[in-house]
Amino acid sequence: MILEIVVPLQKVVATPVHLLRDGWSHYLALLHVREENDQLRGKIAALRETNLQLREALVASGRLQRIVAMREGFETPMLPSEVVGQDVSPWFRSLLLDRGRAHAVRAGMPVITDQGVVGLVTATSEHAAKTMLLLDRQSAIDGIVQRSRARGIVHGTGTDRLDFEFVIRGADVRPGDVVITSGLGGVYPKGLRIGEVIGVSEVGEVDLLQTATLKAAVDVGRLEQVFVMLWRGPTMDLLYGSQDSPSARSDAGEREAPAS
């Protein structure tokens, strides 16, 4: 009788003790799991950061290879510059660069990337330069169709599209054609990519000019770095004055050097 009475009582007394002990063990195990989770989260974050850096390095490596190939194609020295600001209003499209007169940058110098034409430097300070984008409504470039050699003028529209006006007679312009700078006008060197034809307008019987729509070669919304070509054509020298050219500045610096 004593055993029959004691055993149930013992179970009743022991059960809370076992529950408390098991609960404490589970609590300690959860703390350990939480600590491991925190460590794993830290490792995952570190791996993600490393992966991001490796991806950026791959992108930069590919960009550098294209830049090297581009620079080998031109004898003109080019100055790398970072884009620090952008004006994308409907009427004015411009970039602000972190290079200026102190770096031999002058108004009238072309700005490009490995993909093609970006625009033209229009104003400078000692350590900054403003660039009018190819997309600006005031921009106009003499272009030529790479395939058929049809010539025309490329106008900015204030959007990511360009208008290419060309003489109808003898012209052969089709969607997919690449338009490059012709070198005429003394503003841009010959052979820089401007854009690709994505449509050709219909013309009437009395029209002399036809317009094609181009998609700009350079996506200005993704620009991080550009190159200023340290060269200014004769037309730009007439417009901005030869005394502002890098060579004139250099000569003046050499004449003033002994006095300083």
C-alpha cells in the first residue's frame, strides 16, 4: 500500500523538476542556436560584401579593357573624370565633372566614353567643368552612317533619342545602322559612335530632307566616369579663343616660370 501511494506522489513531485530541467536545457540550446545564427548572419553579410566587391572588380576590369582599346585608337591624350552632377531638365541636358582648368580642361573639348560621344565641355572653373550632353536640344553634330556613308546632322531632342537629318537623294539609311562622327565641323574627331538608327520617317514628294531617329550610344543615366579629350578643333578655337587653349596656357606658364 505504501508503494502504491508513494510512487504516484513521487511522479507528481518529480514531473515539475524534469520539466524545469528540460526547459532549462532547451533554453540553453536556444541561446546557443541564436549565437550560431548571429555568427552565420555575420558570415553571410561578409560573403555578400566580398561577392559585391568581386562583381564590381569584374565590371571595372571589363570597363578598363574597353577603355584601353579605345585609348589605343586615338592619338589624342584623354583625361579621366568623374561625374559629380547631372542636369536632366527637358530643355538643358548637362553634366558636371570634377576636372577643370587646373587639369588642362578647356571649353570646346569633346567628352566621350568607350561607348561613344557624351557631349562637349562648355564652361570650366579651376577644378570643375560643365558638359553639354549630346542629348541637349542645342547640340548638333555632323554624322555619317557607317555602312552607307550617308551624311547628315544629328540633333539633340532633350530625351534619350536623337534626330538625324539627311538629304534624301542618294541616301541609304536603315534601322540598325550605326551613325558615327564624320570629323567635319572641327568639333569632334572622326569615328566616334553617336547612336543607332531605330526608325526612319516617311517623306513626301517635295521633301528634300528626311529624318531618322537614333538611340544614343551612351546611356547618360548610368554614367560614372567619362574622358575629356584634351584636344580642341579649329572651330572651337575660333569660338572660345585660341588664347584659352592648353598650348597657349602652357607657353604662358613657361614664360612666367623664371619670374616665380
